[in-house]
Amino acid sequence: MSELRAATRQSTARTGIIEFDGARGIVSIPCTISDVSGTGARLKLDWSLSFPKQATLIFADGLRKPCRVAWQKRRLLGVAFADGVASLDEQALMMTEAEQALHRQHIGAQVRGAREARGYTESQIANHLGVSPEFVSRAESGELSIPLHQLTHIADLLLVDLDSLVAGPASIGSPPGEARASDVELAAE
């Protein structure tokens, strides 16, 4: 099954707080952030309760993201960031180093796939970007992050949407054709 979200989510197991306006003031509820992306997160709560459409997700380091509740299934809550895609700095605070490495690998694999589909070599892409072929090789393998301005240039050159390079149709860690549990949960809703 292909990824059904706007951006690939990376597994994490961090604590956070979901906060919203209640009848008697601000309500703060602890949660576990089970996965996160640049566009939203999936949360696990200690108990089932109904949520309003708007809330704020507070990460352990203090990062606050306004959210809209996209779906709720018992103690699971899917939220989308109301202020759009999280900045790279915000995403760095949301994910561990290992999670960031998986994200870099995913983006690199998407770039490699798009490059190969268009018949470009690493050297040709490097010439268009004004970088070394080694940079392209290391970026495609996930060793290096590709700056946003270069990702935009790559997307234009390869005639693909920037979102398809960053989010893509599949996630790292799942063999092709194998549905992840979160994909099945989302499809069941």
C-alpha cells in the first residue's frame, strides 16, 4: 500500500502535551508522539476522550505547534500542523538524529529514483547544480542533507513536484508492497 499522507512520517516515541481551550480554561493532556513528519503527527493518549478541532502540540523541548485534529480513533489522534509544513529547524527538534538520518535516506532515494527515471547521471545533475558528483552520490545515499534551494532546482530539472521528492510514495524501512500498520489504520478510517 502506498503512503496516504502528505509527508512521510518517521517513528518516534517522545512525550508531549496536547493543549486546548476547555470549558473551564486551558486543558493540558500528556501524550506519546508515536510518529511525526513535517506536516503532522500521530499521538497516543492515556485514555479516550473527545477533542476539539483545534489544539496545540507541545514537544518536550518546548516547541509549540498549532494543530487541527485530522482523525481520532479511540486513544489514537492524528493531527495536521495548522501553520503548514514545519521548518527544517522545527523538524530537527521533532526528530532524533537517527530519525533525521532515515528522512535524509528517504529523500535521497526519491531523488535517485526521479533522476534515473529521467535518464540523468549523477555527473549531469551535479553540473546543473554546480556541485560535485560526490555530493550528489552522498546526498542520494542519505549521508548529506540536500538544501531546499537545491531540492527545488532538482525538482524543476526532473519535472517532478518538490513534495514528491520530500514526501514520496513510500517510506524507508518498509519493503515495497508491504503495508505498515499505520497505513492500514489510516485506510480503515
